[in-house]
Amino acid sequence: MSEHRPLDLEHFLPYRLSVLSNTVSRAIADMYQRRFALSITEWRVMAVLGRYDGLSAREVAARTAMDKVAVSRALARLIEATRVERLVADHDKRQSVLRLSAKGWKVYEQIAPLALEHERRLLAHLDGEEREWLSRILDKLWQAELKELVR
Amino acid sequence: MSEHRPLDLEHFLPYRLSVLSNTVSRAIADMYQRRFALSITEWRVMAVLGRYDGLSAREVAARTAMDKVAVSRALARLIEATRVERLVADHDKRQSVLRLSAKGWKVYEQIAPLALEHERRLLAHLDGEEREWLSRILDKLWQAELKELVR
DNA sequence: CTAAGATAGTTTCACTTGAAACTAATTGCA
DNA sequence: TGCAATTAGTTTCAAGTGAAACTATCTTAG
């Protein structure tokens, strides 16, 4: 007795998550690119360095959910653009110590409010109750699906 | 007086959506790949053809939120694998008329329950109330963000 | 101490992807 | 009619991506 709900892509959760997320990410990425010549991956690296000074590349990868290859490449571009400075860690010469440069901070301080504004615009479609549920639901799914991912 | 909430990537909605969605999609993609040598894009094409017989490539693109290049390539592989058949539309020789082959249907009928099972597993982390809110919230955001996208 | 294994980060290679250019067919309008 | 603009779908090209191999450094077990 296996009567199935028909598989209707529009109502299939993974599909909806994927399309919604890609649409949102795309809009943000375009804005960063146009206004700051910055990719999403570069921005994510800058965002965590703005928040946690002096991380190593591995720590950046853990905090951005990016793999180390992507981080390495994003850092190469950011350092080339003198938005990030890299030192070698005293205690371990394999590790780098990363921080935003003065120039990087200027970019960061312009983008951070724009990013938050974008988030507000997205959340503006929801009322207070819905926002609370969304936050709780994402927490739960995040925990359940990603417990192994972030460290 | 612009005192900002700090930009903490872990609490930033677009970032959370993106990481969660990529993690879920990745897990599903791996399964399709391993068990059926099928990419996510190919599966999406098969899914809409299983539901709506005889679509053109353009209609498939609209229903999967994929661009026409991606659809064209997915179709080339599916036709090569004889999972999809393509005819030329009578009324317009530019258009194709696409349908799953018998072989395609067999694959479809194996995957569809697996996909739904995967969705159930994901939703198992939420209680009934949370599921209802999630569905309503995704509908709202979908409507708001994608009104231009899907026709 | 030192050799074997582990770790941080980079490079290479093969593959995927999207934008733009392209071909073929159709439509609209003078 | 007949030619310019539009549309369906494909191909090309440049850029982005991850897996695996690689280099340099550090840790550990004997």
C-alpha cells in the first residue's frame, strides 16, 4: 500500500530551499561585484576577519563553511588587492595570521550595513512571529544537518 | 545614530540559507550520482517530465528554475542515456516535445520515493507546527523574491 | 634525536557553469 | 508577400570549483 504524494518540484523542500537561497545569494553577489569588485567568497572571508581578527586560513574555512581551496584562492585575491594582510604565526610557521588592512576595513564598513540592510529587506516580507519561527527552524535544521560541518 | 548589530555570519540569514541549502543539496546530489549516475540538474529535468509530459525545453527551464543552457546540457545527457525522448513539435519546428522513455520512467519511479524519503528525513527534525510555519514562510519569501522568476 | 605521520596551505587538473554569440525557425508589420 | 525583430535551443569561451597531489612545517613514538 504505497500511495505516494506526487513529487511536485515546487513543493519539494530541498528544491525550494535551493532556488530561494540561490536567488538571494545571486542578488547579493551581483551587488558586491558591481560596487566593490568582490565575490561572495571574498566577502565571507572579509566578514569573519572583521569579526575575528587574526584567524588562520583553516579557521576562516571553518567559520565560512568554505573548503580550504576556496579560502586559499579568496585570500590570494584579497591580499593582492591589499584588503587583507598575512603574517606567519610565531608558534607555527605553517599557519598564517590574517587581518583586514586599513583599506580592507574601509570596504568592510561600507558593506556590512548593506548586507544587514539586504537581510532586513528580505525579512520585511515576514511578520515578527514568522521571523521568530524561521530563526528557530533554521537553528534546528542547521544543528541537525550540519553538526559535523562546523568544527 | 547608526549603532549596528554586528555582522555575525552564523546569524546572517542569506548565509544560513545558503549553507543549509548547499549541504542538503550536496547530500542528495551524491546519492543520485552514486546510485543512478544522475546529476541534480538531470534529476530536476526528469522530475518535471515525470509530472508534465511533453514539455518543451523552455518550459522545463521555467519549471526547474534552471537556465536554458543548463537544460540543454542536461537534456543532451539524458537523451544520450536514452532516459528521455525528444520529438520536434508539429506546430513549431524550433520547439522540442520531451518525454521520459520507458527506461527513464523506471529510473523516475525509483528516485521519486527516495527523494520524498529524503525530504521526510529532513522534516523529521521539526514538529508539526514548525513544518507548517516553514511551509508558510517559504511560500511568502518565494513569492516575494521570485515573483519575476517563475513566469 | 629521528623517521613516520599529521597538518596548513597551495597548485594542478578535469569538470561545471553562465554569458554571449550563434543557428534555425517563427512572427509581426510595412 | 518579404524583411526585421523575436524566440527555441546549441555552442563557444572564460571563469569558477573540488579532489587529489604537492610542499613546508610540525608532532610523536621509538
